[in-house]
Amino acid sequence: MAQESIALTEAVYYILLSLHKPLHGYGIMLKVADLSSGRVRLAAGTLYGALNTLLDKGWIRALPGERISRKKEYVITEAGRGATANEMARLRELIANGELIFLGDKK
């Protein structure tokens, strides 16, 4: 399946980054807050809406859970890794172009 070349929202980007190791919803919320130094805080509705979208896209998958636990863990897929890599390349291009314009004028 071809990679979509779309800009990710900051929340989706951080969710994908956080799922390089399996995590449940609350763990994702904590990891995103940690990665962003507390700047990005996900509400439950935002998180679970994004998780459903990412599951539909095949960018993450739910791991089989224990029957006694209601916590569902998620992990990034190869397609999700590709989407994350595409976003990182897009962000690098934005920075490079910004530096070219802003810093290039100062040289």
C-alpha cells in the first residue's frame, strides 16, 4: 500500500512516536506529555478518536489483551513507521526552508 503523503497533526505525530513500544491509552497520554515537555496534553476523546483513525489507516494495531484487563495496548505498524518517517522528512524540509530564508539573510 502506498504511503499517504499528508501532514500529520501534532497529536497524531506524538501518538505514533509514543507507540514504538506497546502502550495503553493512559500510557500514551503520559508519553505524549513527556515527549512534548508537557506542551501537548491529550484529552481522552481526542486520543481515542485518533486511535480509531490510526487503526483504520493500518498505522497502528491493537495487541491481544488479557481477558481480566480492560486496558487495550497499541503498537505502531510498518505503515505507521513510514507515515512517521514521511512526516519527519516534511518537518526537516520546513526547517531547512525557514533557515534558508531567515538565516540566509543574515549571512
